[in-house]
Amino acid sequence: MTDEKPELRDRVPAPDNIALPEGPEGIHWRSLTTDDAATLTDLAERISARDHPTWSESLDELDEELGHSWVEPARDGVLALDADGRAVAWGLVTSPPDPETVMRVFLSGGVDPAHRGRGIGRRLLAWQHARAQQLLSQSSSTLPAWVMSYAADLAPEHGRLLQRVGFEPARYFTTLECPLGQQAPSVALPEGVTVEPFSAVLSEAVRAAKNASFADHWGSQPTSREGWESMQTLPSFRPELCRIARVGDAVVGFVITEINEDDWERQGARSAYIGLVGTVREWRGRGLASALLADVLQAYLAADLELAVLDVDTENPTGALGVYTRLGFVPTARDVAYRVVY
């Protein structure tokens, strides 16, 4: 007896070819190209005003996303243009490499709010879901598979559309903000732990600690070396404001900082985004995450920053939500992860 599933190519039906969407009147669709990052940045600005007004994807982030080795924009993405040639919707379908416990396919993109209610989103989602199924049907993996998309509470129309075509809400992610006053909290480090900023020499050890510490998080899969190193090439990555905890040569915890100054006007404050917080399992419950976060908040204050922002899975098994709220973080927004399971 075995619980192993059949291979994905045997359990996910999909067409050999997927045509570009058609319509509605006045809308023309084409495949994405690697040169579309600037076009997508402008479109993302318009989408963010409705869906998540405190942040938007940067040109560098979109350029990076289109450039990953596992992404072929012409095959995995589409762009909708109006009669004047202005982009009004886009979509990308990506499946990160080397899954260990679940194969995930992500549907990203969106529709300009000025063009919603015309059926563009419905056409876009149908194309993306078909492309996701096609990706899965080409795989010999026996892992479970999720096709995933995220919808902000501020844009309930997106969640309703996903549910109408069979996606179910699976997890809730809360955005937390911590205004920085005159003094940041101070929390003592556990005995035997030293802390330093991120450096290239520590990169692989931090990646290993990230993969280990997130292994029991919902849906998390190992970060590839390519993805990890490309993150570090972004201008938003701030190694001097990251904090790495070590015991001897072993990395046991980390906080990764990103800063996108384009978001400052949207947020009304000079902010830093905490992209990752992690503690390896054997060092949980000793106050290490709180100490690292307190150290980071002090570093933000010293750098003349005014606001710290992060996102957390509300059912995080490590109790992270409580750690953050005790340090002064308060919830400000929420996204819902939707999925179809195969």
C-alpha cells in the first residue's frame, strides 16, 4: 500500500496549446516580453492605488521576476492593451524550482481599476489557470500541487472572481506596521548568540537557515540559490540593516530588510520592509526573534527611518504574530491566499 499520488501529468488534464484571450471590444492581447518591465511598473502603480495603496512593484522587482531562469514571459505571461495601446491588464504564471513537499504555481498580475467590470479579469484568470494546468500536466512529480493567487481585502472583486471559478480561501496574511518613536525596544539576546549585519560570506549559511526555519510554515518551499542571490542584487536589499544571529559558525536566526523609497510617499513615512524573519527550530522559544527584531528597529531609528512594515501568516506555527504585536506592530491590511489543489 502507498499514499503516493499519480504523477501530475496523469492527474491534471490540460490543452496542448492555449490561445491568447479575446475581447472585450477595444482590448487587444499579446504575450509578455522581457522588455515589458517598465510597462508593467506603470500598470502596477494604477492597480496598487485600489488594491494595496501603501506599496507597488518596482521596476527592478518586475525586471527581476521576468528574468528568472524558470520564467519564459512569452509563454507564461499576457498583456492586455486598450485601443490607444495603453496596458490595462497583465498576468504571469510561475512555478518556482525544486519543490520538496508541494508544487506551487502562482498567478500574479491584475487589471487596471478603471477597466474592471468588463470581463477582462475573467478572461485573464481563465488563461492563467489553463497555463498553470499545462505546467502541471508536463510534470512527472507525484507531489500535491497548488495553483495559487492572492487577493487583497481592499479588492474583494478579485476574491469573488477566484471563488467563482473554484479557488478556495486557504490562508490569511496580515500586514503589520510599527511606527518608530524616539526609542526602539531593547530585548536581550540569548546567551551565546552574536549578531551582525548580512554579508556575502554568510549568504549560503543564511539561505540554509531560511530554508530550515520555514520548513514547517504553510506552503513554504526551499528558496533556490538563483532566487536568493537575485534578491541580493535588488537596490531595495539593505544588508547593513539586516541582522544575522550566529552561535559559533552556525546561523540560527535572521531578519532581512528591504527599502523601496518609492513607497515612502504612499505611506507618508520613511519606511523599511521586513521581508523575512526566521529562527531555526532548536532556537525557538528563547526570545531570539524578539531580540533580533528589537535590534533591527534600533538600527532603523539610527538610519532616520520612521516606520517598519512586515507581513505575517496569521496561523504561523511559531507564534510570530504575538512576537510582533508585543514589539508594537499593529495590523493595517490583509491579503487572502486562494488555491486549487490537485
